[in-house]
Amino acid sequence: MRARWIDEWDGELRDGDRPRPEPGPGDVLVDVEACGVGMTVLNCIAGDLARGPLEEGRVPGHELVGRIAATGEGVDPARVGERVMAHFYLFCGACPRCLGGQEPLCEDLAGYLGVDRDGGYAELAAIPARNAVAVPDGLGPVDATVVPDAVSTPVHVARRAAIAPGDRVAVVAAAGGVGIHMVQVARLHGAEVAGLEVSEAKRRYLEEELGVAAVDSGDFGAVRLPSAWHGRADVVVDLLGSEASLEWSLGALDRGGRLVVLTTFRDVCVSVSPRELVLGEGAVLGSRYAGRRELHLAAALVASGRVRPVVGRRATVGDVDGLHRAIRDGELIGRGALVWPEEAAA
């Protein structure tokens, strides 16, 4: 089968044929139709989620969507033909956390799709059946690629931060793959939303296409939130994760404010004053991906039209390198998508 893969973390993305995978016990074989592409994929390729050296080649791509082509032992064969999306985390499904719907906090986590098992940068992928979540009828494969991460993550964030009607929500890096859907989910909760972005083109998209107040964040020292907010936000969602953005985010919180952090860069640290947190009853929250139920909720939001899936660029398997460059250069609005078969990306 045709695939792209790496032989070492942060290595060159190779192109060619790979052996056809076979579904093992508890697995399904997915005929991949499309795979979402965003900054997380690049971080995975770089080895940011690796737990050790890569001993064999790895096919990246955790946001895959496709039809189940075959089932392994113990999996209902009636699932063949079902269109599914993949849950990113290789959770056990049996520990107390998983049974409580907290799959990202699994006590026996086996790693991540596209990092510890081959993902969707290939025509076929064998994944655990419990990771294969049904896609609603009528939702096409490319639009569905935004659901298992770019929309489900904001759904989880909104619950973690208890976003409520009237809240002032500032989203840092608001036109990226997660941010552009985060602003929409926050508005669905009744919030007033401002999106922080460096690029003028991205700010224009936020305002003209989504009706979101856009704020220039080229210099965090000069950021100006909407005048009616009086310089403060009830919730800040920081998807950039730089020291400058995090320091600004902490300083922008009003009394009772919540900062939600999603990035996991190893070398980024900021100072937090316990005194200021106590006096202002502020909170700093980590938000880690989403549970399977939240994938279902996110899919319903997209399928019903309440959240617009923003896929800024499609690519063939041979041109995914160009898509990676666009992400690194900050040129892509929303998510990218690798589309199978190749002619479908036209």
C-alpha cells in the first residue's frame, strides 16, 4: 500500500510502499479516506510524544477517517462498511478512568495513534476497534477529519472551563486548526469571543467569515481586547503556549477567571502568583484532548451545521510536505487534510 512514514523521530518523511496491515484481535482495518493535518501531527513526527527511540518505521496521522474494511477476532463483523473516525489515545477501555469516560487519563495508556501505532498517512490502518468512533450519516470524510481533534478538543475545553452565557472568552492562536473551532464552540455556549492572531489574513477570516472580534497579537504587550471587556477576560484559551502568550493570558484574567492551557512544550515555564490566584479566585486548568463521548458530541455539532468545519487546504499523499510547510509558516487557516485516493484531493 502507498504510505508516508518516518524511520526515526524528527526524520525525513519517506514515500513509497509499506506492507498491508492486518487487523489483530480487537482491531479493525480502516480503508482511509482522509486524515486531518495540523501542528500536533508535526509535533508527533518530531518525537514530542515519543516514549523512547523509534525502533521501526512509523506512519503518522491520528485524525484519520475511513470505512472499516475488515475486523479482527472478537470484533462484530457487522461493523464492516461503517465510516469511522479515530480516537487519538490508545486507551485500555477497562480501567476506572476509561469506564468513567476519561479516556485521556487512562491508567494503562498504550500511547498514541500515529506515534505508537501506524496512523492515517497510509491507504490502510489497523487500529483498536474501541478507537474507531462512528461518523454520523451525511458527514463526509474530509469534513469529518476536523471532529476527532479540532472540534472535540474545544468541546472538552468548554466543559473544563465551564464556559457560560455572557462569559468573555479570548482564544490565543484563534485561526489555527483547534482555535478556529474553539471560537465557534465558545459562542455556542453563549460567550462573547475574541480571537487573537498575528496574521492580518487570519484576523480578516475570523471577522468576515465567522463574525468573531479579531485582535492583533503580534506584540502581546500591545494587545487590546474589545473595549466593552475593559481589558479583562473570564476565560483565556491559550493554544500558542509561548512564555509571552501565557504571561499575557494570566494577566488578562478578571476575577474568577480561568486560563486553559493545552500545549505541552517541555521547555516553557511561567510564574504563577498564589496570592493573585487566591485574591482573584482565578484558576489555571490543563486540558488534555477529549473522551469518546465528546467525539460524539463534536460530530453532532458538525453534522448539524452548528460548527463549521474549516479545512483550509487539501493535499495528496505526495504533496503533504507542502501542507506541513504551510503549517510551520503559519499560513494555513484552520485544519489541513490529506485525502485518499489522490484524485479526491483535487
